[in-house]
Amino acid sequence: MGRSTAARRLIAVPGALGRNVVASLLFVVDLVTFMLQALLHWWQRSPIRNRATRRAVVVQILFSGIDALPLLLLIGLAMGMALTPPLLMAGNSIGESEELARLLVVGLALQLGPLLTALILIGRSGSAIAVDLAQMKLNREVAALDLLGIRLTDYFVAPRLIGGAIAQLALSIYFGAVALIGGGLVSALVFSAEHLALLPALAGAITPGDGAIFVIKNLIFGLIVTGTACFCALKVEVSRTEVPQRTQQAIASSYALVFVIAALFSLLELP
């Protein structure tokens, strides 16, 4: 009896795994469809002339971007001081300054920067957006807007998608600059002033292809973080206990998608 039960459980594992994979793929398809529909409808409503939506975009950029600058400054300096001095010391012994500059730019600014920035954006903005929209749905504010002929996606979803994407890109650039320059200056002050000679080479280590991939990756990260928060929050129905559940779903899904996308970009960037 015990063996048959164990066998049935073992056989059920592939089925459960397959169902989870299918559910995850359907979630991604629904999420992408949700974001595309929100952005397309927002664009068709002439957003350039709509003061309310422009204001919503600016507010989201301020909340997701400007308010996160002190935290990004601290983390960027910490990562720069932790990684830059050892690499610069190793570079002095090797003598390959161009390769070292390339390693610093790719590893710290182009790879680590977008990922850490996205994780911070999830913790700060993703959770806040999910709670805000879930409470609106629960308090029937969404239904009231529909009765007034106001589409939720035009004023609360699309502006957050756009503002979050812009904030993610700006914060990632800020993080990379702080980490590279701050780490180089600290290394020069603590170890050797010769390390300052490497700073001008950092800008030349970035190719146009690197810049394009960096921009695309960050925009996708920003859309994923804010889009997942909006998508999960609007699934709330009638119970207040759904708010923390949907918020947790948004955060966990955002983390998973960001890491998967980061891994895919890393594979695409392999020579």
C-alpha cells in the first residue's frame, strides 16, 4: 500500500510541474497583453494633449525615480567600493587597462546595475502600486470611474508603466555612474592616485551595441515591474485579504520575471 501511494505521488510530479509551467506561461501572455492594450489605448487618446495623464507620468517618475536616489547612491557607492578597488589593484599587476575598464563597465554598470535597480524598484514602487490599485478596486473606485466614462488604464495603468520604465532607465544610469566613479575615486584615495587614470577609459569601454541593449533591458525591466503590479492588483475581487495576497503575487512574479529576462539578455550578449 505504501509503495503504491509513493508511486502515485511520484507519477503526479511531472503533471504538477507541467501545470505550473503552463500556468506561468499563460500568466506571462496575459500580462504582456494587458500592458500592450493599456499602452496602445493610452496612445490613441492623444496623450501629448492630455494634462492629467502627463501629470500622472511625471508623478510616477518622481516617486519611482527621485525618491529612490538616496538609496541608489548608498548602494552604488557600496558596490563600487567593494568591487572597483580589488579589480584596479589586479589591473595594475596585469597591465591591461583597456580590458580592465571593459570588465568594470560590463560587470558593474551594464549587468549588475540594471538588475539591482529593478530589485529596488520592485520593493519600493511595485509593492506600493499593487496596494494602491488593489485598494481602489476593493473600494469600488474603479467601478465609479467606469460609470463616469474614465478608463482606468489611461490614468492609472499606462502612466505608471511609462513612468516606471523611464525611472528604471534613469536610476540604472545613475547607479552605474556612482558605482564606477565613486569606486574609482575611493580606490585612488585609499590605494593609489594612479587609479584615476582609468576613469577616462571607462566611457570608451561602452560600445553602441552595449548602450542599445542597456536601454532596452532597463525599459523592459521597468515595464515588467509596474505592469505586474497593476495586473495582479486588478485581480482583487471582494475580500480585503486579497490585497496582501495579490501584492505578494506581484512582488514574487516581478522578481522571477526580472531574473529570467536578465538571464536571457546575458545569453544574448555572449560572444
